[in-house]
Amino acid sequence: MKSLIILILSLLCLVKPFFAQTPEELHAALPVVEKWTVSPDIEVFNRENLYERINGAAPLFLENNFQEMTSMQYTQGDDYITIQAYRHATPEDAFGMYASERSTDMTFYPGIGGEAQGDDYGLFFFSGSIYVKLWTSNIEIEDIVEVFKKIALNMAKKIDDAPDYPAIFSFFPKEGLIPYTQSYVTLNYIGHEFLKPVYTCNYNFNGSVMQLFVIDGKTPDNAKRILDEYFNFTKQPQDFTEGNLLIKDRYNGNIPAVWKGKYIIGAFHDSGDDFPGNIYTFLNKFNVNSDI
């Protein structure tokens, strides 16, 4: 009996905990901010009625496995700060939604959530399985960015005490990596329904920008199945084996790829131009000797 209890406790330690998740918990996670009052009102939206609040953007959230959105506010006279917390099915989905709305025009704020960015209008971050947006009705409010940062930092810690990018990004090559370009695509990567889900990151490579992508097929057989679908689409022979591959995609140009066990590692850029021969050396720098 004692051994069983120890085993259960050990397994529980391996499960990464999330804290604030429900609308009530998220509301309770809002910190006290001088001169601002937390409104007691909470609005909750689900997959069926999200369009009522964000309309045109709802399909992309659903594509990223959105589950529930909690809307809350701080008030100061006629001014207000709105917080929308979007809970997704997994941390990868929340990160993917955040990354899809990332903007190079904003300032990045290290130390808030897994990644955070913002400006005088608002602040956006992901933490655990939740993507959070804050914005104000009045950008002339004194120190509004510091107010955003205080709210976001407190919320992020109460959602997940150690938020970060999906672990697979630690396997990506470091050389040439362009910061803040990591992303996660749930389906239809480069227009192909069978390429999913996909982890991507942009790199400076041989004087131009390209995108490295990785598909975790979970098993070698499933990785082979995905490649079979791709080779069937390109009408190439399906007698390939693990190692370096060249996929002749009539819509996206030649796609160099490496099949290693359950992983498919490839390169893509918008121009469709051919990659130099050393691209395979670079792709093989993806560290598949570790596992998640």
C-alpha cells in the first residue's frame, strides 16, 4: 500500500499543474492595481457563441482548439481596461493562437508568460493553455503600459508558474534563429491539410530568410503516413526511406526535408527558389537524440 501511494505521488509530480483556469479563478487572479477597480462582472463565451464577441476572428480561434473565453474589466471613472482570457485545449494551441497574432510593430516584454508583447493600446501573452489580451479605452492614461505589465505578470504566474514555448523548440538549431518567430500551426501548413500540426521558426540562412518546420508524427509509422500523403500529392515514387528527401511541391517549390524516426524536419520560403545543398546539413542539426 505504501509503495502504491509513493508511485501515485511520483506520477502526480510529473504532471505539470495549471492554476487559474475557470472564469472564477481567472477573475480572482486579477491583482489589486492602485487607482483601478476590478469589476465584479464576468462574461463567458464558448465555441458556440464566441462569434458574438469577436465575429470575424472566431474561426481562427476555433481552428486553434479554443474552449472558453472569460472577459473581465478594471474601471477608473469612464475609463476601463478589458481582459480577455482565451482557454484552449492545450498549451500548444494557446501558444499557436498567440503566435498567429504576433506583430513585429509591438514591444516584447521578457519575463511575462511564455512570451508577451504590447504597446500603449494593449498587451498580449500566453501562459499554460490560456492566451490573454488586455487593452484600454484610453491610451492617454498615465503609465498605462506599466499597469498592463503588472496585471499580465500577476495573471501569468497564477495561470502557470513556469510558462514557456512548447518543449520541442529546445531541439531547434540556435544558429541563425530569428527571435520571436516561433509558431505552431494546427492544420493546413503551406496549404496542405495533411501537414499538421507543425512547429515553425524563421532563420537567417545563406543570406536570406527561410522557415524551418517540424512535424512530430508521434511514431515513425505515422510520420511515414504523412510523407506518403505528400509524395502522393506530388506524384513522386513512394519508395523513400529515412534520411534526406526532396519533395517537389508544384505550389511551394522544392521542399528539402529529413525524415528521422517520428520527426519530419523541412525548410520552406515564400520565394519557392531552390535551397543550396548545405540545407540538409542545417536540417540535421535538429536534435532528435532527446525526447519530450
